[in-house]
Amino acid sequence: MERSKEWFAAHISKTMSLQVWQVFNTISLMDGGATIPFLARYRKEMTGGMDEVVLASVRDNYEGLQELEKRRSFIISSLTELEVLTPELEKEVVNAATLTELEDIYLPYKPKRRTRATIARERDLEPLAVLLMKQLPVDLELKAEEFINLEKSVLTVEDALSGARDIIAEWISEDKTARERMRHVFTREAAISSKPVKGKELEGMLYQNYYDVRENLLKSPSHRILAMFRGEEEGFLKLSIDPEENTPIEVLNRVFIKAANPAAQQVELAIKDSYKRLLKPSIENEMRQIVKEKADLEAIRVFTINLRQLLLAPPLGQKMVLAIDPGFRTGCKVVCLDRQGNLLHNETIYPHPPQNEVGPAVSKIKNLVAAYGIEAIAIGNGTAGRETENFIRRIPFDRPVVSIMVNESGASVYSASSVAREEFPEYDVTVRGAVSIGRRLMDPLAELVKIDPKSIGVGQYQHDVNQSALNRSLEDTVVNCVNLVGVELNTASKQLLSFVSGLGPSLAEKIVQHRKKNGAFRSREELLGVSRFGDKAFEQAAGFLRIRDAENPLDSSAVHPESYHIVNKMAGALNCSVRELVGNKDIRAKIKPEQFITDRAGLPTIVDILQELSKPGLDPREKFDLFEFDRNINSIEDLKPGMILNGIVTNITAFGAFVDIGVHQDGLVHVSQLANRFVKDPNEVIKLTQAVKVKVMEVDVARKRISLSIKEAQNQN
């Protein structure tokens, strides 16, 4: 049985409260190779204006339903091979709406390992089990004696009854109604209990907050669920998930007990055994998966929000930059970069202990600033970062030079990566790390795409969540950010190009090779001359690639080449050139959008074109603002409760935000200290890389813990 695309569209539209035509068009375009950024930007008429988040949800729902249909087809084939597929059973399978419902139907027929019930059937005890389930008023002992069989190891009446109960226990555990009732009980009443593993109490002190805890499973916050699961995985916690002890048995008794006699008593015993040995572990495992998936989704949501904010952090722009990877004993690695981020010079200075070569270091920095026309100095915020910042700020330059602390999380990962080795094969990791710090200041997005997002240092429990779901979400985020900003075709690295809609690593490499061989691209149309760059790739990618100072001004804008004829028509109607149309708002004000609507380009597209003409190629990221830590605070020992300090938000979690205040140890602003109101989601009131004022509440030097408050800092001001 094969579902039509119309069926998928109808199902998804109902689930997501969308119009069927929106979903049908979207999944049809996706099947044809359209990317999410392309659909969100250039096919608004066909998708009904869905944004990247909704489009990704449609895609995920579509793929999920396709997987469900694959499983449905497999089960029908399996039941057919087993010769148990009746018209009624097939109807049940076809109408099953969820994977759980589908698996419940399949469970009694599913090939399984040898069980206690299997052994009992081999001993010919199934007729006795059938008799017991009828719960008739019979002489039970007399009936059970009929099943004693020495050859099959049924030696006593109790052997016979025990085997029959094993069969009944399996029936109950595979009963669709019983499983649904148990899920309902667990969903309504289940609690998660956490205890320390005996003998590991001291070793597992990191999880002390989860010793002897019992709390409502579905109300437990995602970060607590993930922490408890991690503690269990590491062998320090023992977890269990269950409702009140007697409730499940009472529910099952109401389903299966039909009389009050010896046969019914045997069924009661089978119910208890079935719940403890079969149903509880099975449903507990389902509940684990449900809460784990829920916690994963929340952690991934927080991670992707953080990543998006980090990738879209304000760029300093194309400046001559001197970047420093600070260090004490090994010195500070210094590099000079041109406006495109190319390495011009590198060397090492030793302004800190144990060498204390301050004079020579000052002289070298002054000479480099003068020789290369340095406009900004980027300083990594790791070891010796604040000391290096203070050293730089004391140097009197003969030209305006700003010095900026840069979050270097992930720079070491980049410097040891194959990408860095390919870029700088002749330099060691310290030089590569310094280059990454400098480039990150100039354009965070272009540099951070070279680093695995999980190594950038944002998010929570990223190594504990479903890695496939995490990677999919992070890749979506990177792709959406890259295409939102747009990419300079003639200067972008192949890593950055690979995230452009419709490209990927292979075509990105082809573009770079073509650029090296033939020089800079002069128009978007020249992309069609790149090896293996076909019409489909051009359609998906061209609008997101920019060519600065191109002959056609539209080539440096987000106007798609498929719409150039519309702009030309606008210019013709106003008797001006395209360049005049782009540069003159008075001329643009005369345009009436309704006059340029076509069969393929509706009002949303015309409005987008006009907005882009007013700011062609404008970077959507915020303007870069200078930031400075308190010069008198350099280490955690300098902190005192009550201080009001400048800080930069470095990470946001479900329970609060971490803030760098320049002491090599981020402080935590608990969610309750973010604002003068209840905050459910920290992202409502704060964002990554935001400059904030914080008040120091508590300092634990020994444990390197700093408690901060944004709320109290605001109140004090």
C-alpha cells in the first residue's frame, strides 16, 4: 500500500494547522530538490510565506510519515509471511495512526526469543491458560492434573498452573488495551526516582543534587532529566520510573478479572507477574524514551537558539587586524591579517612571567601596528587573556587602534583540524589559533562555520542528546544563518560556500578551483561555467551569492536572477537604469507593486524585491559595539559580593545564563535573577554575546563558582 503525496499533505496540514495546498506545494518542491532557505525566501507564494522553522517542521513531519509507512509495509509483509493476516487485522494495521499503535498491533505476532510462555506452550499448557482466562467455576486442581506430563517436565499441579500463568502473563503484556491503560497510568502518575549507587556516593558527588530524589516524571525540567540519565550512564545513579505501586495492578484487574473464584485468583497472580516482569519494564522503557526525546528537543532548541545568536553576532568587518593567542610560559602568538583575513605575518612575544620581556614585546607590537596599518587588535579570552589585554591597553600607539577580547571557544579545535592544516600547512596550531581569533572578530559567521558547532561552547548536554537530531538541527541553523546573511562569492572559503543553498562541499570546492584558475567572478551568470554547476544548483544558490562591485548591481543583492526581468521592467517603466533605480529612493517611491505581479511572482515577491532594492546586499547583522571589562578585575580572587561589573553572555541554558566578567571563569545568572518578573525561557530576556551589567552575589573561590544577578544590577542602578 503506497500513500499519495496528497495523503501526506492532508495529514501534515491537519497536524500543523496549515492549508493542504501549502504543505502539498512545499513537499513537492522539496522532493524536487528545493532547500529550506530557497523556499523561505523565493517561493513565498507557493508555501504561503512559511518561515524556515515551519518549513523544517513540515520536512521533519514528512520524513517521519515516510518512515512510518515503511514500517507499516514491513509489518504487512511480515504478517503475510506468517500467514496470520486477516482482513480485520490488515484494516487495523492500515488505520494505525502512530508507530506506537502500529507496534502494539504487531507485538503478539512479532517473532521473539524463547520465553517462559514459549516453554509453557511447548509443554502443551496453552489449553489450561485458555481455561483459566475464562474464569469458570471449575475444580481447578482436577483440571490442572490433566496437564501433568512427566516427559515434558510438568511434574505437579503447580507446574501446570505456573506454566499457564506464564502464558497468560505474556497475553496480558501484549494486549493492546492493557498497554494503552498502562501508558495512561504512567503518563498521569509516574514519578522518576533517583538514588546513589551504593559504594559510589563520594565518587559521584557531582550528582549529589539527585541523591534520593522522587519527582513527577513529566513535570521534571529537561536539564534535570538529562543530568539524571547522565548520572545513570556513568554508574553513579540508579533510576526507576513508576506510578504508585498498587495503581497499575488495580487497573489491570479491572480489565481482566471477571469473577471471584480459584481460576480468577490464578489470573490475578498472572497479572502481578505480567506487570512486574513484562509490562512495567516495557512501559518504563517507553516513558524513558518519551521524556528523553522531550528533554533532547528542549536542549536542542536552546542549543540552536544560542548557535544562531553566536553565528549572527555583529562582525567588526573588513579591517587590518592584529590577533593574539595569549599565553604565559609559551608566550603570546601574534599574527597580522589583511582585510580579507589572509595571514601576513606571525611571531611570538613574551610580555608575561616567567620571561617578562615587556620592553621587546611593546616594541614589536608598535612596529607591527605601524607596518601593517593595524586598525584593531583581537585578544583571545583564554589563559593570560586579561593580562594580555591590560598589556596592550598600556601601549601608546600613534594611530587609533581598538583592542577587543574575543571568545576563543573552539579555536583550538579549529587549529588542529584538517581544515586548518589545509589552509596553513606550514604553520603550527598556535599560529592557526591566533588566525582564527582574528578572523572571528572580523566575521564570526565565516569563521565559526569551520568548527563543529558542538565544540563552540554553547548549549547544554549536547553530548547526551540524540546526536542525529542535534546534528540535523545544528546544520539547519548554520545553513539558515549563512543564507540569511549571504556569501561573497569571490572571497568566501569553501567551508562557508558549502552551506549555501543548493551547493554542498563538492560544488563549493569546484567554485574555489574555478576562482583560482579563472580569477574573480564578474557576474552570477558565470557560475554556470563552473564544472558540474547546473541549472538546478544555479536556481537554488544564485540569490544567496553576492558579487561586490559587479557590473550589474543586482548581482550584489538578494534579488534572484529569475526576477531580474521584473527589475528591468520597473526601470523601463520609470525611464531609468537599474543602477539609478537602486540608488534613488525618490524614483523607487513611484513604483506601484501591483503593476508588476506575474503568474510566477506575486505580491510577496514584488515587495521583497523593492525592500532589497532599498538596501542591496545589506548585512542583516547588528552593528558592532565595543566592549570593555573592568580593568581592576582580572581573577576570581578580585571579586567581592556587591560589585557591579560589565559582562558578556557566553551561554544560555534552561536554568539561566553564563556571563564572562573577565576572570577566566564564567559566572551563572540563575533564571530567577535575569529580570524583575517570572522568566520561563531565558531567551525571552537575554541573548548570546549581549553586553550586560551584573551584580556579584556569591563567590566560591575553591570551587570556582560565581553567582551573578542581572536583576539586582538593574535594581541598584
